[in-house]
Amino acid sequence: MTDASTPPAPAPMEGRGVYNRSSRVQAAGLSPAVALLETAACAVPLPEASKPIVIADYGSSEGRNSLPPIAAAVQRLRERIGPRQPISVVHTDMPENDFGALFQTLANDPDSYLRSDPMVFPSAIGRSFYQQILPSCSVTLGWSSWAVQWLSRTPAKIPDQLQISYSADAAARDAFARQAAEDWRTFLISRGRELHGGGRLVVVTMALRDDGDFGYRRILSAMYAALLSLVDDGLISEEEAERMAIPTLGRSRSDLEAPVLESGCCGGLAIEHLDVFEGEDLIWRQFEEDRDADAFGARWAAFSRASVFPTLALGLADGAGGARAGVFVEKLEAAMAARLAAAPEPTLIPLARIVLVKDEVG
């Protein structure tokens, strides 16, 4: 069990292909940003022909949602360099990530970028991206989707919710805001070191609308109510529930801009594009087509299970790897699905897309 006095880092997404199968919400929000990645691939300065082009995928999980953007970037680069120059694609995630599933996806998925290009060479790094993880000035093009909203650690307990955006606790909100600012600054400093001059980084992340709305209100409310029902049923203790939190945070435009505007902070990075948009609510669209409330609840619960339940399970007395974790996850998923099925409604999904470029003299 993680010591309660030491807030843990979040757990990786659920493995064994579960995240690949249950991350359609994330996939639906990528298209507007993939266009920016293609534009970036057309604009970055290229290394000499004898050297590989390096694409870094920061926060790959099991890889399914990385395939379309990386394939699009490779295609645009190939139009510039021809078929012979090697392209190195480096997928990065936490050490505990299911990299076996990642490489199986690359080898077997019909949409894999490896299927049509023998001169693309994938590899993986199992380290947190809140540090430098690639050589300085080595990366041509960076991509990160649905990853940097995850904080490096849980900075405080959330006494009245699972997600800080809907907590009324001022001290907890302040702690999360400070951690988010520190992590975003650290992420950009590290990427500024890794990109070569003129290199570009495209980021898609959870955001706040201009009115401060994080979205997902009904989803998070159902999840928290489901968790409390497990306490009432005696499946978990109040102390375990109190340790559970989702260390994610949506950032505002000003939050995203702040470290870049600090003189000399981010290794020559400048913002080339930044906007906040509403991601497609694919699960609601499916409900409008099939009117199946049970399927609606099950889809959102599966999304939550694959992405955040592994982190919640860290709060169990015997940890996420203990004997009770499997039952906890199954019961929480079922209870959440039932609550959502009882009253389906659309979900607001605010996202930001950012393009950063490194000074060419950097």
C-alpha cells in the first residue's frame, strides 16, 4: 500500500488491451489536432538525409490512439523527404505502462503506420515525461494527446469529490492548481530541451472553457456517488475512499500560456497556435442513434474504468495489485453505469490544442 502521507503518482491506463478498446472518447477529440500536426510536419526543418527524423509520442498508453496522428505525420514527412530516409518514432509513457500491448498494436493493427513504410522504426521509453527523456536537440516533431492533464502526483486529498474541478475545498483546489502549473512548466522545459531548432510540439489536453467549465459534470457525479455506495455496502472503508482522487486538471488559456511567456523559461519555445474547442461527444451521439440507455451508461463506465479506475484503486488498503482490486473495479463500474443509464445526457468535453515551436537558433 502507498503510504497515505505520500500522495502517489497516478497509475497507468488499464492494460491488456482494455484502454485501446475503451478510449473512443479520446480518439474522437483528436481530429482537429491531427490537422495541426500535419501542418507542423510540413513546416519543421529537416535533418540531413543521413540522419533519422525523430517523432516523439508523449503519453502513448497502449498505442491505439497514436496510430492516426503518427501515420498522418509520417505521410507528410515522406512527401518532403522521399521513401529512404529513416524515421524514428519514440513512444513514451510511465514505466508501468503495458508496452507489450503497445508493440502488439503496432505489429497487428490494420491502421498501424508500420504497414506501409518499412523505413519507420518504433521504440519506447518507460519514464515520466515530467523530466527530460530524450537527448537534447534530437526531436523533430512531438505529439501528446490526453496526457498532460494528468499531474505528476496527487498534491492533496479531495474531501468532497474525486476530481478537483467540482470540489468546494479551497485548500485542495489551490494545491492542485499549484501542482498543475509546476507540472506544465516542467513538461515544457523538458520538451524545449529535446526539440531541435525549429522543431514543433503539438499537444491535445483537457481544458477549461472561457467560463471556467471543466465539463464531465454528470460523469464525475455518477462516479463519486457510485464510490460512496461501495462504502455504504461495506466493500471499501471510508478511509480508503478518502484516499481516492483523480489527479487531473483542465487548464485555461492563461494557464497554458503562462510558462511560455516567462522570459527564458522554456528553452526557446513559443506558442504558434492555441485554441479551446469542444470535443465530440461520441457516446451521446451513439445514444441518439440507438436509444439504449444501458449501453450509454456502460460506455461511459468503461471509459472511466480504463482511464481512471486504476488510479482510484491505489487508495485501497492492499493497493491496486491486491486481491480486492478486481472486485472494487467491477463493482464501481457497474454502479456507475447504472446511475448514468438512469438519466442519459450529453457531456461537455472542453479540449485545448496547442502548437509550440522552438526557436531555430535553439
